[in-house]
Amino acid sequence: QVQLVESGGGLVQAGGSLRLSCAASGRTFSTYFMGWFRQAPGKEREFAAAISRSGGNTNYADSVKGRFTISIDNAKNTVYLQMNNLKPEDTAVYYCAAAPNVFTLRSGNASWGQGTQVTVSS
């Protein structure tokens, strides 16, 4: 199993930026595909971004493409989500996720962190 701890959430005005971090631990970390999901109040959890362990493959939800960037630092076992030009509709709890492959990850069958709140004011 892999353990995930998110940080970096907070309150920001529309148009601002935040960077989320996800620190991973566990012997099997090196085998996992990593990603970020988010869940807004009253809505289902949705996929935001994913990255391969090598960092060579990334994919994004259309709603965040061009504004969010996912990256990975294998030396630190940490995944980041840089969020720019934030909008009020980005307000959600953001969860880090890990799964053996991108298909499993995007289906939501993953290991999860506890989440970090991001609030964007208008």
C-alpha cells in the first residue's frame, strides 16, 4: 500500500494561484501512477490530472487544461499540482490518488489522501 498526504490548499482570489503537494510513502510507491481529483460541495468527485512515474505522460480534464500543471519529483516522492488562473468553480476538496495504471486511476479505484480544501473567492 502507498500512503498519501496532501498540503498546500487555502483561500485565494479568482485569478490567483496555488500549488498543492502530495507526499507519498510506502514500498510500492515506485509502481504507481499518480493523480489529482477534486470534489466540490454537492457534487461527485471528478478527475483533474494524472502523471506517470517518469513524468513523461500527463493528462488533464478539459476543465483544468491550460491552467493546471501536474509534476512529480521522484527524489522527494512528491507530486505537485500547480493551479493558475483559479476560478470560483475550482473550489473543492482536492485529493491525491495513486493506482497501478492510468485506467485504474481514472476509474477512481485508487489509494487516496485525506484531501486539502481549495477555496476561490470571486
